[in-house]
Amino acid sequence: MLLRKISIGVVFLCIATTALSQVDLKAKYEKEVIYLSGRYYFKKNQRYPIRNLSSEFQNSQDGLVELNLAKSDSRKAKGFLLIGALAYFSGAIVLSNNEDVGIGLVVVSIPINLLSIHFSLKANKKLNRAVWLRNRDILIE
């Protein structure tokens, strides 16, 4: 009989401890987790510009590495977009004077712009992964 009461007490203690840890985890989740939406990120239902995102990665080295890779890919995407746009518009301007050169510049601008899209998609994936890693690290610390 005593063993049965002790067993019931241990089971109750385990259930109570699990319930309390879930409450703590939910409170930590609501307080610390961030998510992305367009050019902003949200934390505690507050909106912040995405350019301030680096300050959130103090406790997540893995997330910070991924964030820096995302920034690098984003810069590459912007660079290729600029070069592609310049090639396209230069080709459009030159087209009236020299058709071959104009068409050549317009055609060259297409793969350059496709590279821009490629790096932009890579940057977005890495940014989402960085936020995921940061949230993981915050919740398990």
C-alpha cells in the first residue's frame, strides 16, 4: 500500500513537472521567438526593420553564420540585378544606333538577371534558416 502511494506521488510529480516546464517554454516562446514578414521581423508582437536583425543573434553562433551568408547572397543578388539592368537599358539605348550590339547587350542581361534571382532565393532561404536556428538556440538554452 505504501509503495502504491509512493508510485502515485512520483507519477503526479512527473506530470506536474512536465506541465510546469511546458508553461515556462510557452512563456519563453512568446517572449523571445522572432519571425519574419516582408521587410520586418516581429518579436513580442513588436515590428522591427529587418536591418536590425543582427542584434537578435547574440546567443546563436550558428544562426549568425547563416545570417552573414544570407547577407552576402543578398549583396550578390543586388549586384547582379544592377549589372543586368544596366546591360538591358544600355542595349535598349544602343539598339537604335547599332542593332547587333544592342541585341547582344539585351540578350546578355537575361542570364545576369537570372543569377540575381538565384542569389535572391538563396538569400531568403538562408535568412529563414538563420531565424530558425536562432529561435532553436533561444528555446533550448
